[in-house]
Amino acid sequence: MIRRKLLKTFSFRLALGYVGLFAVSTTVVFAIIWWAAAQFMMRQTDDLIESEVWTLAEQYDDRGLAALSLQIASRQRNEASRSNIYLLVDRDFHYLAGNMRNWPAAVVPQDFPEWHTITVTTTSDLKKLTARVRVITLAGQVHLLVGRELSDVLRARSVMAQGMAAGIVIMIGMGLIFGGILTRRLLGRLERVNQTSREIMGGALDRRIPTSGRGDEFDALAKNLNDMLDRIGELVATVRQVSDNIAHDLRSPLTRLRSRLELALLEAPDPASQRQAMEEAIAQAESIIATFNALLTIARAESSAPRSAFETFNLTELVQDAAELYEPLAEDKRICLSVNAAQGLAVTGNKRLLAQAVANLLDNAVKYTPEGGAIQISAKPATPPAGILLTVADSGPGIPPEERENVLKRFYRLDQSRGTPGSGLGLSLVAAVARLHNAKLTLADNAPGLVVQIAFP
């Protein structure tokens, strides 16, 4: 017995619908075949009767009534003609010959041959039979009825109908059985997904949906869900790390801010010292605000909201403007800042966020490149699938290969002591902006230094 749970599933209802549709289609096809076969058998019967009628009519025309009566009697004794029905009567319907005694009351002879399907009783077995008959009047003197009983035809039609009905029933039964088996298998695989989901909701965040290894649609779904769970796990880990780093990075400036204000309260009232204390407090507050602004910018870049502000703009001008902005800082450290941007490079995206990303790359390059070093920023067309390649290269200490994935995380710093200025959010913002624009971000070795490339599609 099929369980109620099975009956409620979409897959079983779908299989049931297909079985019903196939059953209806098969029934229509079988009905057409049955009708065509029945019509063919009836045509064969009519052809035999027609041949018999005209043979007897020729006999009457050639040799007369007596010869016709003898011919009918002879045919009655022939085993091959035992299914045939003959009746010869005069114009007053008096019996002359044949294996029927009485003329059928439902048949009224006309001046032309007629076809009838009637119920007759023969003199041989006295059984009522359904027969197909042909009625003809010969020379206006006698009426001839020739027919053939249809028991074989009706039996064949019945056997065909029963066989087709049995086939439809078997087909429906097999469809339901295979539909149930298929649904149970689908339910089994879905239950594994549900079980894994329940375990994950219960706290087992490392659990993943198992795959069958067949590479079918369920394996593709499981892979996508597992990739989603991996991404969620990364985000959860990032949130935990960000929370720890925020607490660590903001605790020091907040502590210094509080201490400096407390000292200002304890000191003797002096306008100069109080002004200095307020300026230091404002600087600390600005550092904290800058950190939060960077976090908000990253969050905005990782959402879909900035896509509404996409526009087509000249990337060459953006790169040149950013280089001009950081050129004075580079000159102060005697760093050679060069620009190599092809003219007329058009990019569709969020101009403000891309400008911030380029500024972050140049800021890091100027910050970590030693005096007398070199920084080069370039923008040029690239080979497909990339469309435009934006590159910032410096001659600083670079980033070890094993750390290049980590520096894209929020608040991550190569200086684990966190003694260098900065919040560790610069490259995180660049990575978020690259993802927003479906661009590929790559960190490579400049020997010495670092090469950052953003390949726009």
C-alpha cells in the first residue's frame, strides 16, 4: 500500500499525471487500431458475401431457379460454407431453399441490392446469430438473401478489446509501480538534503550534502548548495574575525581617547593644553570614523545596491585623476609614480567605488614602497575573456604567496602586532569592488614588490 507521504509528493503526482496522459493516449491509439481492424474484417466479410451473391445470381441467370436451388443446397453441405446463410423465397416470401426457414421481418426487399445486419436463426443449430446479409431480387421473381454469421468477427473484436484493455491496465499498473519506485528514490535523496539541513541548523556547520557521484541534476544541486554553505561558512568566519579585529582595533584608539580626555580633566585649566587634548581626541575620533566608513563602503560594495548606479565612464581619466592625487605624496618619498593608460577606455560600473578602489591601491603602494622606489599604474585593453586590464605595480616588500588570499580579508594585516598605521580594510574594499563588477583580482610578485591586477570583463 502506498503511503500517504508518497501520494503527497510532487514527483509522484507528476508521474501519475504522465501515466494518465499516456493511458489516455494509448487508449485512443488502441481504439483507432481496434476500429480499423474491425472495419477491415467487416470489409472482408462483405467482399465474401458480395462474391457469393453474384455467383448465385449468375447461376440463376444461366440455368434458372431449379439450378439455383440445387446450388444453394450444395453450398449448405460444404464445410467451407457452414458460416454462410442462404435463403431463397418467391415473391410471396414462400420458402424455396436455404438454411433459414423464414424471411426476416425487418428486411423489406427493394429494387436494388441492400446490406443489413440482423439476428437470424438457422435450421442447422437453431441458435440466434448476428449476421451480415445481402438482399437481392432476381428478375422480379424471387428474393435471394445471402449472408455470413459474425460470431468469428465479433469474437475477434472482443478478444482484441480485452487484450487492449488488459494492456492499458498493465501499463497503468507498471507506471504506478515505477512511479512509486522513482518517487521513493527521489524522496531518499531529498531526505538526505533535509537531514543535512537539519544538522546544519542544529549547529553542525561543517556538514555538507552528500553526492552520488553520477553527475546528475541532484549532484549539481548538492554541489551548488555545498558551495553556498562554504560561502556562508566563510562569511560567518569572516564576521567572527571582523568582530574580533574591530574589538582589537577600536579598543586602543578608544582607550587612548578616554585617557587623553581624563588627563585633560585632571590637568590645570590651560587653554593651550585643552585645545591640544581636543585636537588629539578629534584625530582619534576621525580614525574610528574612517574605520567604520571603510566597513560601510565594503558592505555597500558587496550588496546589489551599487548596480543601480552603474554608468559608462572613461577609465583612463579616472586613473589619471587618481595618479595626480597621489603624486605629491609620492614626491615627498622620492618615489617615481608613472602612468601608462591607453586612451578612450570605457568601463561600465560604479564610478565612485572604482575610484575608491584605485585610490586604495595607490595609497598602499605609496605607504609600503620605500624611498627612491617606483610605482606604475597602467590601464590597457586585454585579451578575451578580459576586456580591460588595470594594473598597479610597486617596488615595495611585496606579499608572500601564502598570504595573498588572507590580505583580502577584512582587518587582516601582515603585521600581526598591528603596529603599522591602517585598519587592514584597503584590499578588502578592492576585492569587494572587483566582485561587484564581475572582475578578476590577482596579486602577483613584482620582484621586488607587488603587482595588483584587476581584469574587467
